[in-house]
Amino acid sequence: MIAVIEERESVAEAFVQGFKKEGIPSIGMQSNELIDWISCSNSSDIVSIQGFILGECGEVPNCHKSIRLHSRAPIISVQESRNLRSMLDLFAAGVDDVVAKPVHSLELLARIKVIASRAQQLAVQNGDTDILVFPDGRDPIVGGQTLQLPRREKHILEYLVANRGRRVTRAQIFNAIYGIFDDNVDEQVVESHISKLRKKLRNHLGEDPVDSQRYLGYCLTR
């Protein structure tokens, strides 16, 4: 799921609809709503966010700092026009990428995936792994072989890889794949997707790389 932080409601909604057309759930909010949301001690939905789009915000550095306390997801700032000074300030604040309008939702999604992939590749360089995912839509490589997966199972695997070593709940996975406010799909559908995914991973690796604990969630261990 993608979070769009933008003070102008109409602009945020345009981004949200653009992502939804590409089959990616998203949510729009103002910067003060973001701060309130992720500062709530019982809010676990932040883990479901796979990327942040920062538009016109009250304080971009403050947004970035608040996000980074709870999430490692890519942060992209979308500016009204190109401005070198502003761009340098944004990078100094810790934003991962800066783009100028007009920008298509597909370009933003591609940039988010590339940033996330670089982080994954760095993790691979620092330790062995039998599961590799890619930002360009290719099927993952599992146990040295390409594993063809349906779209939902592929997205779930990408989410588990992004949170490798960290336990995530069924609700967090559902929110990342279907969106926080999607009432048309039962949350329990995640269990069916994960069951099929784990069987395929087990066939490729000879063991189940997903540790599951009731009420606590799932954790990719390799």
C-alpha cells in the first residue's frame, strides 16, 4: 500500500486514484494526520505501507523523521517544479528521491520498487539468502530457480522479504496487499494466499522459510 501525504485533498485524491488504477491500494492524508496516525502507540498499520509520497506538506523534514521512526519504506517527494536548493534540502532531510510534476503513478511505483530493491540487494550482500524478489515485476528466484507466482502471492512474498526477520500480522499483510479501508474482501483470504505460497516455497527450498505463530503473525526467516 502507498501513503500519499498532501495538504490539498484534491491533489491527494488524484494520486490515490492513479495508484488504484494500477491495482495498488493507497491512502491520502495531510501531514498533521500522518503525525497523529503514526504516533499512536497501538497503530500497526504503518508497517503495511510500502512507500510514501510526500507532496505539499507543512514540514517535510518532520514528516520524514516521524516516518523513519516506524518504517523503512521508500520516501519520494513530489515537487511542483525543479528547484536545486529545495531538492538538496530534501535529500539532506533523508528523502529517498525527489521528482517534479508532472509525474505518472507508474513512474512513482517504479521508483519505489527500485529503492526497495536496492535495500534488499544490500541485505543480500551482507548475508546469504535463498529468496530474491525484483522491482520490475519478474517472478522471484527461490532456491536458485525462478518461481512463478500469481500476483497476490508475489506481492505477499515481496512484503515478507521487505520485512525479513520481523514478524508481521495477518492484518498488516492484508492492509499492504488490499488496502486499509477495503471492506469488500475478507481479511482471512490472506491465510489462503499464504498457505499456497508456503507450499510452493517449501517445494523449492525443502523447508518452510515462513515461521508462523498464532495471533502473532508471520516471519520470513531466510
